[in-house]
Amino acid sequence: MNTSPRCLALALGLFSAAALQAGPWEPLFNGKDLTGWTELNGTAPYTVEDGAIVGRTVVKSPNSFLATSRTFGDFIVEMEIRQVDGPSNGGVQFRSESRPDFNDGRVHGYQFEIDPSERAWTGGIYDEARRGWLYPGNLNPGAQKAYKYGEWNVIRIEAIGSSLRTWVNGQPVAHVIDNVTPRGFFALQVHAIGERAAEAGHRTMWRNLRIQTTDLKPSPLAPIFIRNAIPNDLSIDEKTQGWRLAWDGKTGQGWRGIHQDKFPASGWSMANGEIVVAEHGGDEAKGGGDLVTVEKYSAFEFELEFKVITGSNSGIKYFVNDTPGGKGGGIGPEYQLLDDEHHPDAKAGVGGNRTLGSLYDLIARGKMPGGLAVVPRLGEWQHARIVVRPDNHVEHWLNGIKVVEYQRGSPDYLALVAKSKYAKIPDFGMAKDGYILLQDHGNEVHFRSIKVRPLK
């Protein structure tokens, strides 16, 4: 028996997690053969060796899956995973399906990512063969080193109602709220390697697979970002963290037109759970003007989903000062919303500092990794997040990736302002507090799931 300190720690982790739960554990794998499991899609071989399921990468195979014959709704599952012979991408599917009417039976659904690459997104949640990344590992950078390649790692997944949560070696990694698939099978994934013969034969091993399905008790809420993919929904866990809806999904409550004391009478519409600014091609007489919050904010976290179409230009401004009856557009630091490919503003400015997600005219968006639902895309919902901490540290996030960070009032910030279009505006972006603004730039842009939480 291996009694190294790490193995003892893993064993204790399994025991302590089990002690939190009232329902009995049930094995998902008998430790002897693949009874109760079915191979789907690819040609990677799965065998049982020394009490573990072993999958091996093969050349020219699509993603391969070993799926449970049973399906599960709410559950808590734990298992150990180890990779050897060389790093390879993989995962554990949960609440997943394979149907003839969906892409010829391709496995699709939620996936616990296994990622030993430098990207280190193990424990992130990916929607296989559908929407892509729901929770990239970058959203919780403190957990990116939890997975240890070459060692046995304990993973945990809790799927209770619409709450989907993951852990690696006892460390919370991801928390998603989603209701697209309430039930499905588990599947162990061996990822495709194309024609890369040097990567053939890399092994991923799973052992000690066990599940609870009754009397479930969720683990205590972790202080990590919660990604809620249900439009205009506010979960109990988000409320516990201090989040609130900044828009109720139906009415103009909480918002007003700039220089006005009520929601604009025209130029903006609310229907089907969306706020939409109308296209008017720059004719201000046809527009509704900018939209601002009724409430002011100082340190805060703000998020929303947005959808830009061909040629769209808009933005999210913060620390905006405004009074009813005033004049001019709202002024403040701006999270740029733009169709980078078709709008000329993407090529203006300096070094790309007017592209999507950038701090407009000041700091260009950083390089983004590839991945479905991470790479910016037209005509689909994307996720924007702005964090302003009490110490004036500011972050812009785009689709789960931090793309901008800066310190308000620092010498670097002041130097950037001095070289920008804001150079003649006294103390630009330095207000103690201000309104949050959605910009009417004359182009159609859609918004939903608008949320905010004050920070202290």
C-alpha cells in the first residue's frame, strides 16, 4: 500500500468530503471490467488495468468516450485521475447525451476539463460539441496549479439542480449555473490528437469512481466567481456573494436616459429578456442617447452578456458623472464593445486600444487564447465583466479571460491619459464614484443578464 504523505492527504480528502454528505456512496466502476460502460464516437481503446480504467490516445480518431449505461440527474461524484506517457487533453463528461438527431450521435454536454498544458484549465467546465467554454480556468487563477500531471488527482463534481461545481484535489475550481441539460450519462474522454503520431499511446487513468444521488448536501459556498448562463437569472449562491440584478429583465427600473430622470421614450427597447439599442446610423435625433444606472458605484463588480452584429460599436462606461438636464455624452473609462472585423474604429487609436474589451483609447485588449465561446464572435452572446477594487485596481474580462488591468491614478495610467483623446479632461476617470453607462453609438447592440455587486 502506498502511504506517502500525498496519498494519505488524498485519502483524507475523500473521507472528509464524504463525511459532509448524508447519502450513501455507490461505485460507478466495479474495478474489474467495463460492465455498465459503452464506447462512443472515437476509436481510442479503453481497458481495465490494476483496478483502473485506462484510455489511450490514437492517431486519426475523433474524440473518444467511454460512457455509463445509466443516466443521472442530481449527484455528487468523486474519482481519481492520472495521466502518464505525455500530457494530453481529456475530460469527464457529465449530464451528457448521444442522440441520433444531434450531429449523428456525437457526445455532447458538460465536461470537467483535464488540461495539463501550460494553459492549466483543469477543472474548468466546457460544453462539449455545443456552446464551448462556460467556465475557463482563467476565471479562477488561484486553482490553476491544483492539478498535478503524473500523479493521482482527486476530482469532485457536484451537480445539484442548476448548480454545477468542480474541485481538484480539494480546491474549488469552477461554479456554473445552467439548466440546458438536467440529466445525462458520465463519459471518460480521450481527446483527438489528429495525425500527431508522437502523441499516440498517452494514457489517462481513472479509478475509485463513486457517486451519491440521494440526500445531497452541497459543499459550503466558495469565494470564487459564479458564471450564471441562465439569462437574467440570479441564483441563491450569487445573492449570498452580494450580487444583485442591475436590470430585472422586463422594465426600465434602475436605468434612465442620460440627462433624463426616466428610461428613454425611444431608441431603446426591452423585449424577450433583452435591452436593445436601436440602429440609427449616427442620427442623434433618431437615437435614445446613452443609458445610465440610477445608482452610483465606487468599488464594484459589474457583468453582462452582450451581442454585437456586423458593424456594431458601443461601450460600457463607468465612473460617469451626470445630472438630469445636462448636455453632451457621458464621460468615463470605457470597456469597448465593437465588431473588430468590420468597424473602422478597431484600426484607429494606438496598438489596438479601441478593439473589443479594451480600455478605450488607453489600453489594448491582451492576447486571448483560442477556444469556442472564448474567441470573440459576431451575432452570439458574449460575456463582459468589469472589476473595480477598493484600492483602484481595475480589470476588464472578456468571455472569462482577463484582457485589461490597470491602476487608477498610477503614473502609468496618468501618462496614458495624457497621450489620449481625454488629455484635456481634468482628472479623467478619477471620480470617487459614478454611474455605469451603456452607450448609444448609433448601432444595434443587445444586452441581458446585467448584474452588479458592490465591493468593500
